[in-house]
Amino acid sequence: MPTPLSRLFHRPAIRFGLATDPRGKFRDPRFVSFIAESNRKTLNTDFQDAVLRGRKLLRYALVAALACAGAWVVLESAHALSMF
């Protein structure tokens, strides 16, 4: 019984930081060459900031619309109850 448990819970020393990985920081040289050859353009951070601001405004608009809808339901319910 101890052998299957030790196999189940065994973690390599590399994962715990007890040994160094001989393969280095980048484990697959094909991936590194792909990244080097792809020549991706740098990310336009102004566009990303604009997207984040737009999402924030959309979220605020959604919350305001839900608050208005809730207030309308409360007013209509009060109006309906006052009729009886």
C-alpha cells in the first residue's frame, strides 16, 4: 500500500525548487524560435485602456438601468396597491 501512495503523491524535486532544471528558462527551443520569427507588433496600450474604460462605463450604465427598473417596479407596485 505505501508504494502506490508514494507514486501518487510523488512530486519531482524541480517543482519544489530543490533541484535546478537543466533545460533552462525556456523548455522548448522550437517555441522560442517561433516567437522570435513571428515579429508580433507591440500591444497598443492606449487601445487596451480605452477598452477597459468602455467596459467600466458599460458596467455603470447597466447598474444604473437596473436601479431605474427596480425603482419603476416599486413605484408601479405602490400605485397598484394604492388603488385597492
